[in-house]
Amino acid sequence: MIDPEKAYKKILENTSRTVELKPCSLTDSIGKILGEDVFATENIPPFDKSTFDGFAFASKKTKNASAEKPITFEVATQIPAGETIIKNKYGKLEGKAVRIMTGAPLPEGFDCVIPFEKVEGYNDKIVLKIPLFYKENVSSKGEEIKKGEKVLEAGTKISPFHIGVLSSLGFREIKIKKAPTIGIITTGNELVEVEKTLEKGKIRNSNKYYLLSYLQSIGYKTLFYGNVHDSLDDLKQKFHKALTKVDFLITTGGVSVGDYDLVPRALKEIGATQIFWRVNMKPGKFMHFSIFNNVPIFSLSGNPAAMTTSFKTMVEKPLLKSNGYSNIGNELMSESVSAFLKQSLKKNSCSHWRLIRARRWIEDGKLYCKPVEKDKTGISSTIIGANGIIVIPPYSSPVKENDLVDFLSFNELKEEF
């Protein structure tokens, strides 16, 4: 049996791969991994612009303004957002004020803005009672992003915020890392499809739908090779078929030590190299990891609660990292945070790592967490109420209310808290 931290490192060592790049339209890039650094091709903003609805001035013309000696300015014209003033009319503007709207470009020779409510008058003449400094209430050209500046790094997972910035720079297409193809095989005589009526001793194949829906949601191509009954020959045949067409293979079920747990044996007989079998954690103890012709094979428990725990801790992040995602650490606990426990844990520590499905939240500026109700290995429905896992190392001291514990979020990004 291997400790979770060592198992995680073994997985990382055996899942690195060369990733191809491919063009992708900006509108289709959400959730994809950026394939190359992106540099700004222009300035943002592209001109000096007003940050308020107000009046623009040349600051040097306002330096003597005061409550005792206010200065009256003629209002020459108005500039709405999206419009500008023709250069050859500049002479008519000197020494005057210009009514300007938020986001509108400042005319040449003007370098400051005052909001409407801070002057007297409004139409043809206004009275200014305070001096304005250079670039007051002005967003300067290139203030946000300068031309030539690196905007995004390769390995960034594209979010709607990134798309907004890229579109403002005029990008219609970017290079992304080609997502891997992941095969899925479920095993077990007891599994039936969701539309089937349950007979005694049968359960629905929820693992299939969890894995397919999650992997597809992050842009990975998935191939489902069906549910295989507990037959050594059937398993070997299905493994051979899948392993010629996928970059990774995930299987569920058949990895314990019962009479019908045949997955490790089937993989060995087709020539797969076992990296480890059984992890010192609960739930998720029964996990098998192997390699066949450079294809990593994650064989997870058939128990839905144990399967999701193993997937979130041992599979999800290595898959993202193998696709060039740069915001993933090299340690199992790299993305963990400390949270205050809201209630004492009932069970004492033991010889294995305890992974407790939990919910975390912020209260009075502090991060708190507590286990979900009915947190038992065989109960999978509580995963709905959990947004992460409390990690308790083996032989730890009793964990009481308000103790700090390690919390691993179900989000792959720590900053998504």
C-alpha cells in the first residue's frame, strides 16, 4: 500500500506528455488551456479617456482657480463616448472647457476632467473653483495594457474574463493545447443503465455519467467503451480495444480483493505495468494505476463515493497538468487551504489518511468547514452538498471544533474560492 502523497507523485511522473497546439476561435475557447503566450498588439485604452461624465480642461489653465477667485470657462463642445474632435478645430478649443462623457477620448491639449457635480453652471459657461492636476480623472493611453506587454501565459485556463480581455485586444482566434482523448470503462455485473428498472441486487451506472459529464465539461474528448461484466476475457478484450485509441483510460470497479475483482489481473495479462495498487486513504483505498504502451490507466473503485474521492484527489489535477495547465502544483496538497473546523470530528485518527467530504464557507472574514451529513464511504448522494475534502493525515491528534485543518477544494483552482 502506498501513501497518497507518494501515489500522487507517481501519477505525475507517468502522465506527462507532449501536447499539440491547435487554433481555436475565441468564442469556443472557454475552459481550454492556452497554448502559447499572448502579447498585446495595441494599447488599452488606445487613447487618453475620461473616467467621468464631466468637463475636460488643460490643467495649466486651471491652476489659479479657487473659491475666492473662481475661473469662468466657455464650454466649446461636447464629446460623447465613441466620438472625437477633429484636429484642425483645436484652435477653437484653447482655453475653453469641453463637455465630455465617460470613456470618450480627450481632445489634444486637454489633460484633466472634473465631474459635472463639482462645477457651477452647465450649458455655455461653467465656473471652476478648484485647480485640477495633470491626468486627474483620466485613464491614460496604455494604462491598463501596453502594446507588446505579455497579457496571458501559456498554460492559462481560459475564463470569461480572459476572453473579455482578448476580445478587447482584437483577437478572434488563439492557440490552445489539444485536449486528450479519455476512454472510460465501467465494470460490474450489478450495473444497469439509468433507464432500466432496478431489479434486486442491481444499481444504476452513475459512475459512467459522472465521469463523462465532468470530462466533457472541461473540454476533453471522451469515448465510452461500455460496461463490462466480471469476466477476465471480456475485460482483456475491451482493454485492448480501448488502449489503441485513447491518451488516458479510466476504469471503475473490480479493483478490490474479492473473487470478481479482476481488473488488476486483466491489465497484468495484457502486459500493462503496474505502478501501484491500493492507496493508504479512505475512501479511495482501492485504486490501481498502471501503464500500457505509454497510456496511463486509472482504475478506480466502483463505489461512487470512493470513485469520486479518488478522481478528485488523484486523477483530476494530473489530467489538467498533463494538458499543460500551469496552475497545478507538484504536491497532493499544493492547492489546499487552511480552514477552521466548525464541529469536532467524531472518529479518532487511525493508520490511514481520512478524506472527509465537507463544505467550506467564509464567515466573519475566516474560512470555515464542516463534514457533510452521513459522510460514509458507501453514501454517494452527500457529494452534492460538499465542495471539498477535509484531509486528516494518519496518527493525527484528535481534531476539535475551531482547530485548523487542511481543505482541498473540488475546484481545481484555489482562487476560485
